[in-house]
Amino acid sequence: MPPEDSNRADTTGLSENADKFKSTSGYEYSGSQSSTASAGNAGISPNSRPDSARSDSVRSTVEQLVKQGLQDLERQKRTLQREVDQLERRKERLEGEMRSSFAGASQDIAIRVQGFKNYLVGSLQDLVSAAEEMDLMPSAPVAAVEPAAAPPPAETERVPLAAQRFAQQRDRINSLLDQYRTRPDYYGPPWQLRRTFDPIHADRAADWFFNQGGRGTVKSMGSRLQNVLLASAAISCMHAIYDNRLCVLVLATTPERLGEWRRWLQDCLGISRADFGTNRGVMLFEASEPMSQRAERLLDSGRIPFLIMDEAEEKVSLSLLQYPLWLGFAPDPANPSTDYDYY
């Protein structure tokens, strides 16, 4: 059948069906209205329910993601807080270590504190000994009996006697100085030098013994430790000559300096804390007047005082220069000291 005839037959069939529908329902409509209505009904009801289900699923998925993200953030927050706490504790520990072991001059501070402690202990022992020796009885009878003119001649006789004694003991003193310089005995008996002795120390000690007669000043060695070493050599030599009659008196006007003298004399001479104190081997003083009075009493009791004055002493009482043995350290402009300025 040709195409035109088939199209015509289809049109004829549609019109016949429409006529039958009108006759049965009594409703007349056009083909365009029916197609529009059917298309509209098809777009409303079938797809509305899947869209609402899909939006609910998306909302629950988002809520789960947000909840999981919040949980991860909380967990990271707790981890970071623990790390921050650990770092804070480490910071506090480091600050404590820095305060206890590092302050730019921690070793000097520790030395000063230890020296001051040693000085306080020694001073308290000296006070106890002085209190035990105090005479609480009236001193009027003593003033009536004492001969005022007798001590000066005896004292003036001791000055040339010391120089003469050193001249007579020249060989022995030189032998000791040479032993300290070439054959140091680091484990020798007390009152014997136990530290390395350089030729410059030996030269200045010999000059003080033989040219100054045991009474004069010596140029500073550049530090208190070196000065203590030189003084310890002189003390060791004189202790070999005078034995226990020798009594060393050290003048330094601060507790820190006295603490250093105490510690380094113990180290250089091998003596102990029991050798420090009133009427013992070594006595420490902060002022010239008590030192002079103690030296006078030692002379009256038959002992031989040896007075040592620290380099930092800018003024010295003339009363100290009357005694038979004294050693003062004078600043050396060519070799300025480095450890006297931090007090």
C-alpha cells in the first residue's frame, strides 16, 4: 500500500474512535488537550516521592560527616593539648635547670656562697673560743703589774733576729724552694706546700726572705690564687724553721675573700678546718685593729705572728708594720689582677 493511503487510513481510524468515545461519554475534547493533560499528570505524582527520600538520605549523610569531623577535631584537640602540657612541663624543667646551673656566673656564685659559708662557720668557732677565753674578773690588778716599757725592746730585737735567722737558714730555705719547684709532693705532710711552684714564685719568695728580711711587700702575681700559693710557700718554709710557734694572720675585708684564703690555704698546705681559729695555726681578720691586737698577744705569749695582707686592701694600718714578719701584696701595674673587681 502506498504511504499516502496508509496515512489516510490511520486518520480515518482515529476519527472513528473519537466519535465512539463522544457517543459513550458525552464529553468532547481535542487531541491537544488530552495530550497536555496526560503529560501533566505524568510529571507530578510519580517523581515526587523519590526526591524527598533522596534529600533525607543526603541530609543524614551530611550529619554523619559533620559528626565524624567534629569527633576527629576533638581527638586532635586532646592530642595537641597533651603535647602542649608536655612542652610546658619541659619548659619549666629547663627553666629550673637554667636557674640552678646557668646564670652567666653560676660557678662564681657557688664559690662565693661556699666561701661565705666556710667563713661563717670559722667565725662562729672563733667566737666560741674567744668566749671561752674571756676573763670576766676585774682587770685592775693586771694594769698595776704590767711593765709598760718592757715589750717594745723585746719586739724591736725580734726584727733583726728574723732577718738574721733567715740569713743563717739561707741554704735550707733555698733547698725547700727548689724542692717545691722541681719535686712537688702532692701528698706530703700538713704545712708542706702541695702545689706546683714556678720559678717566678721561687724568685719572689727568695727576695722576700733574704733581701727584705721577711718584712715587706711583693708585687701581685695577677690573681688571688697565685698570691695564696706564694704566701703558702713562705708559710711552709717558716713552719719548717719555727714549727708550731708560727701563727699566720690573714687580713681581707670581705667574707668572700677570707673564704677564698681559707679554702686555698687548706688546698696548698694540706691543713684542715681545725687549724683555723683563735690561737691556732691560721686566723682570719676583716679589720686591722683586731689583727694588731691578736699579734701583740701572740708575741707576749712567745709565739711568732706572720701577718699577710690581701692585695685588695687599699689602706693598711701602720700598727701592722711594727711586727717582725709581714707580707703584703701590692698591685702590679704591668700585670693587673683579674679577680678582684667582681665583689
